[in-house]
Amino acid sequence: MSTRVSRVVPATTRTLGLGLSVSSVDCGARGVAASPVMLLDHFRVRASPFPPHPHAGFAAVTYVLPDSDGGVRSRTSLGDDLVIGPGGIVWTQAGSGLIHEEAPSEAGRELHGVQIFVNASSSRKLTTPHVLHLERDGAPGWRNAEGDHVRVIVGSFEGLSSPLVPVEPFRLLDVELHRGFSFDVAAGHNALVYVLHGEILVRVEGDERRLAEEQAVTLRGDDMTAALEALRPARLLILSGAEIREQVVEQAPFIMNEQSQIDAAFARYRAGEMGRLTPMAKIRAPSNEASIERA
């Protein structure tokens, strides 16, 4: 498989009310390959944006960025009720299905983070749902002489490994880039680089892309090395995992391989087989903004 670097993908930014703004990188909709990553939402929210909703067939991953003013409260129909602070992560492996709800943990404090939808391969679609989490101090860190710093949130880097181990190999690195360093992308894997702020160059085998704030690029290759260079001090995320070369059918809260699996997931949800979850008390935005709901 020859190396391929995508075009630069700008995030689509929208304000949805309730103090919620989202910059989304929907790789499938943009025609660039990032499997198993389906969606990255870079968000800021001050209120309770969504009521409890079902998921199945993938992992809903919320990483609270270290500069967030507050944490996230994450609840599921499995009985999980977690409060995760800045720099922490919640990995909700939906499997055969569960009900999920997240909101800022404290009224008046902005939650700044990313939510990532990570697809599951067909053999893992209907696993028993479960939730993993890691607080800020649990993620190992790497630093070079130039001051570049990498927090290993999921997966491994330079001999350091996160204690959070999902059902399928994945890597999520939170990077402060001042000068530059390189990282590898394993054979059969895809990687996505997303810039939170600053400006960088991404170089792979003679191809070069310049990324600014809220822009992304995806990488496909065979045991390749990508070099990052800071044009301005930057913070960025690197996500990578094994490419899933299977048909994908996505409908609202479910990601499956066939329409019949989507229909079966809706049937389980309606029958109460994904459990029940009473909505948490609403956190109101500081202004009179319209309410919204998402399925």
C-alpha cells in the first residue's frame, strides 16, 4: 500500500445554542480515509446540550482538553456516573448498545474537549458494552530537548503506554509542538492529525501539508514515518488505528455493517434491552439561548 496524504480538511464550525459550539471533521463526508475514526467534534459547551441517547456498534470517546475550565459528567445505562476533569478521557464502548448522556460537570464552567466516534470491526460490533476512563495524571508524558511534549492518552509512543486499553488497538496523542518530531504509522493503519491552535507542517515521503487552527489531514501508508514541524507553537491531536475495510451503514446513533443490524439495534433500543437512563438535572446556559436535542 503506497503512502497517501490527504488534502487539508477544514473543520465545519457551527453554533447550536445552549452555549454549544462545535467544529467537526467528518472524514467520510469529506471523502478522505480515516477509518476507524468516523467523526471528530471539537466542542465548547456551558449547558446540558443533549438528553440521554442510545449508541451501538462503535466507541464514543470524550477527551477533556487540559485547558478546559471544567470537567465532564458522563453517565450510562450500565450504571456509570463519572466526573472526569481536564486532561482526562472517557471511552464508552457501546458494543451491542447502551444509553449515554454527557454534560459539563459544573454550572457556569465551560467544558472544552473533543468527542471522537471510533468505529468497531464486525467481530467487535456486538461486544458487551463497557466504559473505560482515565484522569489527567494517569497518562504518561514524553518530552524532548526542544520542549515538545506528548501526552499518551491511548496507545503507545516512544516506549510509553497508556493504561487505558480499548477492545481494538488505537492511539490518541495530545501534542504541544514547539520545534518538531516524528511519529510512525503502522502498516494497515490510518492516522488523523488535527490542529487545535497554532500552525504546523506535516511531511511524509516528499508530500507536505500546512495546517492551521481547526484543520486536519489524514495519512495512509505502509510502516511510514510522518514528520511534524511547528511554524508557530501549536497544540494538536494525533489519532490512529487499524483501517476497517468493511461496509459501513451509519444511521443516527448506530454504526453497523448492514441495514439489518441497524434495524436490530433500533429494535433492542425500543424493547429496553439497552437499559434506561433518567435525564440528569439540566445545566442552563448563561444566556437565553434556544434548546436543542440530538437523537
